[in-house]
Amino acid sequence: DLAGHERYLKTTLFGLTGHMPDFCMMSVGANAGVIGMTHEHMSIALALKVPVYVVVTKIDMAPNNVLKRTLRQLNKLVKSPGARKVPILVRTMDDVVVAARSFLNHRVCPIFLVSNVTGD
């Protein structure tokens, strides 16, 4: 578990470089969308060749249009020339199996949508 705030970037860098993580989970608030630090953290994980998956939180708080915008931003980030990954929106158990089989080859980026309020 590493800090996401810009002020703690050194701690995040130390955690990613000093502890050889197996994967990186990036948390993105559905209501806030992709922010600058999201780009930074994705770039760092990709540079270190750490597989990344994304958890979009607070889907119950975000209006539908804001959630769709957040997902578009994530898709753009994941598909960007620096990342070149295939986003997989994980909604079913079949999606979980597909994502798990493809995750460690570094070609896909699973995206999970969650809500602590509704249990989704």
C-alpha cells in the first residue's frame, strides 16, 4: 500500500523500486476521474514493468455521465503509446478469468468498478 498524493511521491517510488512488487493496483475515484498523479503512477509502474490493474471506486457517487467520462479517460491512458495495453472492464466471473489469464503477460489492464455503499 503506497501513497497516491503528490506529496508522497518519494515514498511511492521507494516502495515500487525497493520492494519488487508483483503488481500495482491503481485506485481511481469515479467522481474525480483520471488526475495528474494517475498518469505519474501509471508511468512509473510501466517503466518498472510492474503489471497494473485499476479499481474505479465510488461508482455510486458518480453520475452516469461522469463515470463514463472516467472510463473514457482510463481507456485513453491505458491505450496510450507509452502503455499500449488492452483495457478489460471486469464485470463478470468470465471477465475475471480472461483478465487473470492475460494479466501477467503485460498486455492487458483489468479495470474493476466498485462501490462500498451498494456492494457492487
